[in-house]
Amino acid sequence: MPIVRATEGLLLCVAVVLSGCAGMGLEPPAGVSLAGSWKIDHGAGDDPQKVLDRMRAEAFKIMGRRAEAAAPPARAAGARGAPTSPAAAEDSEPLPTSPAGHTPDPLHYSPMAHIVAASVARGDFLTIRQTPGQLVLDYGTSTRSFIPGSHSVVSAEGGVGDQTSGWKGGAYVIEIKPQLGPRVTEQYALSADGKHLVATLHIASGELPAVTMTRIYGPTTEIAPRQLPTTD
């Protein structure tokens, strides 16, 4: 089945992302083209919500370890099973809660989570226009243009960052090194059978361990929604 064959190419695609952007070229191999109209196949690749859920669970673990490390000796001993006095129990501090009594979402201020959310917010459609000197990613509601081998300063999570992009084998790789926050690498490549587009987002470790999210697009004849013009 096409999806199975597309999935077989994921390990290779992720390996290219994790190897970094060294050696990026100005042109793809002969005959390689990512151009076309694509739509995300939600039954393949990673589920962004599950990715965020794993990040949230990791954040709670980190918060718990920090709370234990900051606990008074008596409280730390109690956590290991030693008896504690009523007074020590009263000193125990639960995770901070919101005014409504709910534990706040640890991803609310997470730059890494914001990057994942921003990627998902671009929508399900992607039209790629490829020429020898440019690659354009058109999401319908927004457009991103890249010149292979170029360097530019772009907006990034937490401020601005240095962006470089280019071809690495048959994949187009975009890397952003922000002044603040984790390095972000995106890769777009065809699946092993050439029938699907595999988009991989890798976020280097920051406040949380590194995250990799892979999404698979299939060809489509549907028209991507366009953002309506706005007037002041």
C-alpha cells in the first residue's frame, strides 16, 4: 500500500534532519521535484496532539523533579518512604494551581510547544512551487519563499533568528537558529515511492527534550482555502 511504502522512508527522512544542514546545495538531484498540491493525510505520520501530550507529560516530570530537589530534607526523606510528621506534611507544596483550582498547563509558556502549534496552524494544505532558484511553500493562508543557499534574518520564537536553507540530497532543508530558544529544522522530501510528501519538523532540546514530528501529505486536487483580504 502507498502509505506503508511512504512510512518506510520516514527513518531516512528523520536521519537527514538530525544530521544537520551541513553540505546543503543550491540544486536538487536531477529529476527531483517537490512541486504540486498536497494535503495532509491525518491517518499517517504523527498526530500533533499526541506530540503535545508527550511534551506536556515530560514538562510535568521536570516540574516534579525540580519540586523534589527544592524540598526541605525532611520532606525529601518522606518522599523516599520515611515517616513524616504532621508539620512536615503541612509543608508539602502541591503543583501551583490557577484561581479556578486547576493545575496550569505547563506548555502555556513553552517556546517548543509554540513552534509545534504554529506549524499545525498553517493548515492541511500545501502547494509547492519549485524553480531552479527558489522554493515556495504556499499554505493558502500564508506563503513562505526560500532561495537555496541564502542566509536571512527572520522572525522566530522569542525574537529573531538566522535562517539558512538548501537542498540535501532530494530533501529541501530549512534551519533557523534563534537568538533565544531552540534550533528548528524543517525538511520536505518525497516518500520512497515518490507519491507522498514527507514533512519533518525537528526542534532541538530547549526547556524540554528534543522533539521530532513527521507529517505525510498526499496529492490533492482540492483548492486550499485563501485568507480573505482585510481592511482597516
